[in-house]
Amino acid sequence: MHKSSSAHRASSALTFASSHRLAVGLYLIIAFLYWASLYLYIPTLPTYIQGKVNDLALVGVILSMYGLWQAVIRLPLGIAADWLGWRKPFIIFCLALSGLGAWLIAQADSPTQLLVGRAVTGLAAGTWVPLVAVFSSQFPAHEAVRATAILTLVSSLGRMSATSLTGSLNNWGGYSLAFFLATGVAGLAILLVLPAYEQRRPVVRPSLGSTGRLITRRDVLLPAVLAAVGQYADWGITFGFMPILAKQLGGTGATQSLMVSMHLGVIALGNLAASALVNRVSSQRLVYFGFGVVALGIGLAALAPSLAVLFVAQFCLGLGQGMNGPVLLGLSIRYVADAERTTAVGLHQSVYAVGMFAGPWLSGILAEAVGLRPMFGVTACACLLVGLFIASRLAARGGNQSV
């Protein structure tokens, strides 16, 4: 009888380990496809919109909808997922929005239709909230940073792979092919979500008081603010004014595309470095290093005499951003109970999406006032000083520490 019981327990353990590995693998594939569906058309999206809208200011407004609406949706989505105790329905819904948004942009014939389509893809970016939470729930709490580093690495690979295909897709079938393929990729991801395992949790009604306490905890909020500073630099420089500087130095459209793809590839390298170092080096030191490298990259760009130096600058930006991303996300949820973890992820991503929206906007105002290269220099100094100051205040331990 004892032998039979031991054999049963061993069989159950093997079954659990197998299902756990399957769930982890499925969620990694889903994350890859999710980001691919959002980025397959990104490299040529501005020129696609410009072909339908002659006003560059309006082009900027349409593009900004992506950052705006994900900033709006992510925290409420996190609260709703924790309330329901089930994240998969929200993942499926947002993946459907990703496919719908791409299809709407492909079919759009007016600025309003383009704006609606891009806004829908911004709402679709809410998928990242429950996806991070459900993936990290597959790991022990003390491995939260490692789990987010692995997931962020896969997301970077998905974006890099998608953007590397855009030019070929445009050559094969015009602009619309990338959008339609993005819709199909989102559909495939939905099919893979259906069998992916998630342990249901009891329904927990959200409490305004507990939510307020969560979002004012220093260990939750400060990493999110740091992430916003990093996204400000990334979207204001890399996806904003770096291509303009590259053109001034003699770069072509192919050069600009190569710089974006390289940047995403180096972000993946930074994610990999973070996942390898997080158990050997303190998270705070990794954040210090990340912001130092980001500031170095922007400073090099401000002084760059050639495209070669600009590529080095872009490499530094990607490495720093790649290391900061998963570490800061992991720090935001490390000490948060599983019942509130999706809310914490939603807060983190809503806050850093503000940086995605503000980066191009404020950088443009500054560049108009003082010039392009001085704007790079000011941004480098500001990111370094603000980043290091806030990083010095990161909580060493968890708890209900208020800011």
C-alpha cells in the first residue's frame, strides 16, 4: 500500500512538472506572437499613414494613440483581472483587438479611421498586463525578476523578428500584407491561449482602499516611474528623433530600418544579460548600470560625427533599455501577493506608457526650442540624474512602504 501511494505521488509530481513546462512554453510562444502582431507593420507605419494624411502634425496624433490608450487601459485591466481571478479571458480579448486594429488600419481611407485603428492597437497592448502576471505565476515569488526577464527576452525577439520582415512583406504584397499577417498572427495566438493552463483564483472584489495602498507602495511605484523615464528616452530618441539625426548624417531609409532592428536585437541581448545576472548582482546595481548606459548612448548621439558613432549610441541605448525593462518590472511585483499582482503589473505598464506618450511630445518641443543635438544632450543628463536619484530610493525590502 505504501509503495502504491509513493508511486502515485511520484506520478502526480511528474504530471504537474510536465503540465507546468507546457504552460510556460505556451505562454512564451503566445508572448512572441503577441508582440509580432503589434510590430509587423511598425517600421513603415509612419510612411503608410503619411501616404493617406498629408499633415505631419496629424500623423503624430495618430501615432500617439498607441501610447495614450495603453496608458488608459492597463491599470483598469489589471484591477478587473484580479477581481475575476482569471486572466485568460482578458488575454484573448486583447489579442482579438490586436488583430482587429491591424485590419482596421489596413482598410482605413481617412484620418479618423486610421486614428481609431491605432487606438484599438493601443487598447490591445493591455494584453501585456495579464500575460506578465499569468506567466510570473508559474514561478515562485522570489523568481519574479527572473520570470519577467525571460518573458521580456521573448517579447524582444518577437518584435525584432517582426520588424525584420516588414520590408520584404511590403515588397511582396504592399503595405496591406503586413497588416493582414498581423491579424492572422493574433488569431494564432488566441488558439494557443485556449489550452494554456492557469490556476483559477477566488473572485476578489476590488477595494478602493487596498488598491490605493498598492499603487502608493514605494516598492511598486518607484520601479514603474523609473520604467517611464526609460520609455521616455526610448520613444523620444530611438523611435522619435534618432532617425532624423541619422538622415542628417547621410543615412537612408534602409539605414534607419537597420538601426531600429539592431536596437530591438540589442534589447533582447540586454534582457538575456539581465536574466543571467539577476541572481548574482543586486537589482539596484543593474538599474544603475542600465541608466548609465542609456545616458551614455544619448550623449554619444548628441556628439556623433558619423553614422558609425550613431550605431554605437543606438547599441548603448538598446543594452541599457533591455537590462532595465525586466528588472524594473520584476521589482514592481516581487513583494506583491498573487491576488493583486495583475493590478501591480497594470500600474507599472500604465505609468511607463506615459513615458512612451510624453517622450516624442516633450522631446519635439525641446528640439524646436534649442535644436536637435542640444535636446539629445539635455535628455541624456536628465535621464541620468533622474534615473540614478530614483534608483537610489528603491526599497531594499518589500512591504507597505508608501512613497
